[in-house]
Amino acid sequence: MRTLLLLLCSAYCSLLSAQEVPLPVPPPEEQSLPAPTTPPAAVGQPAPPAPPPPIAPEAPRWKPGTTMTAKNWTDLAGFRPDLSAEPKLVGTTLDRATSGAHSSFLAKGLRNLIERHGLRLPIVAYKPIHPSRGYLEATTAHAGKAKLIETGKEVRKRGLDGYVAGLPFPQPKNGLEAAWNYQYCYIGDDGDSYYAVKWVSSARGVEHTEEWRWAFICRTVNRTDLPPKPAIDAFLKENIQYTSLTYALSPYDKKGFGALYSRSVDPLDQQGHIYVPAMRRVLRNTFGTRGDTWNSTDMLYEDVRGFMGYPEWMNWKLLGKETRLAPMHAGIGLGKEYADKTFDFRTKPYWNLTCNWELRPTYLLEVTPKLADYPYSRQLIYVDAETFLIAYKETYDKKGELWKVLINGFNQSPDEDTHPPVYCASLVVDLQSEHATAFPVYVSKSNLGLEPGEFTLATLRKRGR
């Protein structure tokens, strides 16, 4: 019986084997490997790290001899802004309610103006800016030739050698190089402005108004746009880099008061003459002695356009390369009829500036004086990394407390190949005294080809009469 059962089982297994149909096996090259899997983390153990993000391409680096163009200027002169937050910002207005979410783009003083004084910042899209063809060509030809000179605590010793024209230090490596880039940034070779000056109290509103005219040859040497290039011989022989003629147009008791002054290549106080209508006399004078106020306003001479002093007068520290908000395409209307639209003189605190702001690449500089008696203990200056203009700065008193905020607004150049951005407004706010000086601009022109022979004592007397 046992033998019979074994035979039956063997026969049954053979029958099952005969009914199996083998699956076709693909050739070796068509066989696929199983997808890799990440083994699960053991209980109580952290999950394996995520793969690293892709490496961003390295930013282009400037080298001597590099041809500077409108297309590569942003990358090679400075750096590009971080625009990752732009989609959420463009078309909005930062105010008391919304600024907190974007405080990383706002300096301390700007946050103060928004939170305490109701300043509003309409945000527009970033637009790159490049200098004129002449400035691009000069930078291509001469960048890398300028050399810093160690001046230590000296304030009268020249701190730069070998500079010819254009941007001296593309992609500045330190604060002093950035300062010299501002000193020789692209603003055209000459210009003419007609503007108002308004003294404003947060308690009383506009206290006083004057109107002024300011004509200047800002590049008597190191010229890039207008003939003769690179220098006007008469000024080169006198070692003068800048000359200016300014005079009051109103009110009646100030009309005719004027000043003719020049600025040396060396770090000296500006020298010149003033015309006093009541005396009908021209008096010799020194202008802009460090720490002097301009025309009894909230602004020092050195505050004009951000910083009107010499790099040798200060210590410059580069704190960082950042993306900050600035009014570089401010959209401000020029002319008397736009003054009340540029500044809100009707609503407390009576000085708020109304203009567009955008994300900008910015060099943040900490600036401290070499002179012990200087009124500011330090300044934080925000230098635009494309234009090297100063759109914003804040100053601190001797106790280290925030004192003043300065904002400069610029409009789009009428033609970037031949003209700089248009200087269109300035505001200085003394946060401690709650007082401000506003500068609405009526006319702002550049590269006019002004005659050097107009900057004389005879012209000063003529304008005064």
C-alpha cells in the first residue's frame, strides 16, 4: 500500500509540471534594474539628510581689461539684487500695517519714518541702470589703474593715485574702494538745477521757503562725456576738480545772494566767494568746513547728495552686500506744480516724500570720522551697486543714537547712453528734533556743455544784481 501511494504522488507532481508555461525572458540589454530606494530610518534614528540643492552658478568676476558694456555692467561693476521677494512686493505699498513683514529690506531710520510718521513706500519692479557710453569706455580703458594710498589718521593727504576716468574699482572689495566709486560715480560732466528749500516742523508745517539755482561743472577733470576729455586745461593747472555757481532766486530779502566756489583734487576745504546784495560786495569765504550746516538747514555741507566730503576725511567699513529698497526710479514730477505732490506738506508730519521704491543691490557702509569734533559719531551709507549713488543714509549723534535720515530720489535717465539718472528730490529728517528740510526739484539737467568762462566773479556779481 505504501508503495502504491508513493507512485500516485509522483504521477500527480509530474502532471502539474507538464501544465506550467514558462514566461519569456528578455535579453540582458532589455532587463531593467529595480528603482533605488532609500532604506527607512531605524526606529528612534533621524531620517537621512536630503540631497543638497543645486549649486548656483558663480557670479561673473571683473578682470582688468574687461570690456564694460550696458549688458554686463550690473554684474561686473557691482552685483545683482536678490529679487526672490519681488513678486510679493511689486504693486503693494509698505506702510505701518505691512512693513513689518518686509523689515529686512528697510533700514532702521526708514522703519522709524514708516512706523512713527506714516511714510508710505509704493513698490515698483527693479530696473537695471548703466552709465553712458563714454563712462563705459573710460572704465574699460582705465579700471585697475587707480591705487589706494594709506593715509592713516591724516585728513589732508591724498588717498588715491593713478585714477584717470570711469569707475575706479569695479566690484569693490572694501569700504574705501566703494567710497571712491561714489566719489567718481557717473553723474555727467556738468549740470544745472533749479530747486526749492523748505524748512518743515512736525508741529507747525512749512516754516520757510527759498528757491535756488545751482550750476556746476562736476568733472573739470576725469571727464567721460563732454569735450575736452579727460580735462579742461585751465582747471587742471589749478588742481581743481569741481566748480560751482549758486544763487538765491527768492524770497525778496534773500534774492541775489550767491556763491562761487571750487573743490580741489586734494582733500581741502572748498574755497570761493560770496556775493552779499545788501552790501553790494564780494567776500572771500571757505565753504563746507567739516561739520558746518548748509544754509541753516538740517543738512551739513557733507550731506549734499549723500556725501559731499572727501573719502580721506572718514574711515570706511564695508558691512555687507545687501538687497534694500531705494527710490532709484522714483517717478517724481519736476516743476513747481509738482512740489506739493512730491512732498505731503498738508498732512502731519508735513514732510513725507511720495515716490516709488524698488529692490536695489546695495553696499552698506559704516562711516566714522577721523576728526574728534565731527558732529556725527557714525553714518550708515547705502550705496547703490549699479550707479554708486547714495539714495539713503542715516547718521548717529555722539551718544550713538539715531539722529538724522537722508533720502535722495532719482528718476530714469532721459537717455542712459548719454545722460545720468535725474536727481529729483531730497529729504533730511532730524528725528530727535522732529524737524526736516525738503528739497523739491523744479529743473534738473546734465551734460549741457557749460562754458568754464561763466564761473567767474563777474558772473557772480551779475547774478546778484
